[in-house]
Amino acid sequence: MNMRPSHTAVVERNQLWEGDFATEPSEAGWSHEAIFFVQILRAEKIPIVNARVQISPDGIHWCDEGSSLNFVVQQHTLDKPSFVRVSHYGGWLRLAGTVKDGRGWALVHLALKA
């Protein structure tokens, strides 16, 4: 049995999310499945995070894939990862969304597997 190739990348590290945001795009065309892990490391007020998975053929023009990640950041949820899985996405992936009622500093990992 062969081990399937995989790669995990840190997409955002201690990145301020306030209002509208988008992560750095990741080229993922070689993989068959992806999981975004999102942690809010620190927050001001009680932010509400609404993030959407976006796909792109070229890493420039984006459309919503349909998967989303929505959560309210509270003291007991700080530094605990949330995740969203996606497959059948073409060449490029990113998260885009909005933070309401506060702001937070995000850590985002993207785990890809062939």
C-alpha cells in the first residue's frame, strides 16, 4: 500500500481579521481533498467569523465554492481549531469572509492530500 502524498501549509499566521478578509491563495490542483483549519489566537470584543471557501482557475478570479465556516469567538473557544472540508475544487483555494462585532488574530492551516 502506498502512502498518498500530502502537504500542510500555514496560510495565515497571527493575521488580523477585521471586517472583510481573504487568505493568501494556495495552489492545490494536484490534491484531491483539502481541510482548512482556523484558530483565533486572540480577540477583541466577541467577534463573529463568517468564512467561505473560494475556488479559482488562476489564483486571481474567485468564486464561492459553497462550503463555509461560521462561529462566534468566545474566551473558551480561543485557540481551538474549527475546520471546513472541501473536494472537487480545481486549481486554487482560499478563504474569504467577514468578521463582525470585533476583531481577531487568525492562524489558518491548509492540509492537502492527493
